[in-house]
Amino acid sequence: MDSAGERYGPLVHRSVHHGAALWVVGVVQFVVAMAVAQLAYGPPTYSLTQNYISDLGAIHCASFPLSSSHYVCSPGYLVFDASAVALGTLLILGALLLPTAFPARASRRLGLGLFVLAGLGAIGVGLSPEDYNLTVHSISALVAFAGSNLAMLLLGFAMFRDTRWDGYRAYSVLSGLVGLVALGLYGARAWEWGGLWADWGVGGIERLVVAPVLLWAVVVSVHLLRIPTFASRSLARAPSA
């Protein structure tokens, strides 16, 4: 009979499959909801570069902020806001089911913990649209953005010396770094600098923060779903260092 250490390398506990499936469902439904809300948006039509992602969840058709010329109108706001709550909930549930997919290290605990925090942020974004409570919305978005990208970076380090993650370590670290750099550009309002960043616009830069997380969650989850499972949780222990 194989030892726990030998089993740990090529297999995962079946709860990992459940968590991975939840992440795939969460991301797919969110992408579909964004597309639906974009199609229903306006007038004027929704711009991927000039509109914030959260404009899709605004509950009023009006200038936002009130003193600006930025007009938002999203008849599909309920779809977007409900989807953000669903995404956050599924991220949290998935993260709680995934621990045995990584060696028992501090980077695993911190990484999955940050995904739980990011999920709470996504829920806050959905429950507090930008034109309902901007303060809560902004804090929630920052928690979701920073938490999820830091989580990818840490989980990339958690993958070291685990044969199940061959080929995914560098991708995870790079995804986290790209998202964090984009978050820095977003916070610095890089679209106001002119040149290339002006072409990207606020929407393009914000999507550069979000897209690596959504893509990573699907890629990693599909990888985990392809790994065979074992049933006994007692075998889900990390190999000795």
C-alpha cells in the first residue's frame, strides 16, 4: 500500500474536485453576467476602456459622481450585482475545499485565506453598488483586487516541491505580479498620464487587474479536476520537508 507521502504527489482528495468545480462555475457565471449587463447597458453604450467594471452594477441612470460628466445607466444591474455576490460566495466555498491541493505551508494558509477575503470583497461589491455606497464599494473592490492577486502569488510559492503543480508555479507567480502591478497603475490613475495608458483607459487597466485572477482560477481548477482523487482525508498530509 502506498504511503501518505507517495499518494500526496499524484493525487488529490475528492473535496478538491468539488472546490475546483465551484471556482469554475463562479468565474463562468460572472463572465456571462458581465456580458449580459454590457449588452443591456445604455445609452450611451458601454465602453470596455472608458467605463469602470462597476458601472455595470450602478442602480441609477445618472451622472456618477453627481458633479462629473461620467454618465452611467445599467438596466442589467441586478444581474451584475447578484453575479458578484455569487462569485464571492463560490470563491470562499471553493477555497475552503482546496487546502489539500497544496502542501501544508504558511503560503498555502495565507493564499487560501486571502481568497476567502477576496470573496468577501466581491460580495461587498455586489451588495453595495458604486452609486449606493461608494465608500463600502471602494473598500470591497480593493479587498477583492489586492486579496486575489496576492493569493495567486502566495499559492505559486505554495506549489514548490509538489509534483502536482509542475508547470503551474511560474504561471501563478507571474499572474499575481501582473495583477498587482496593474492594481498599482489603477491606484495611480495611469489613464490620466496620456499615451498608451490613456488608450487603455480606466476600464482597460481595471480589467488588467481582474482578468489574470479569473483566468488563473479557471486554468488551475481545470487542472485540479483532471487529477485523480483518493477518498481518505487522512492521506491528505504534506510530505516532510
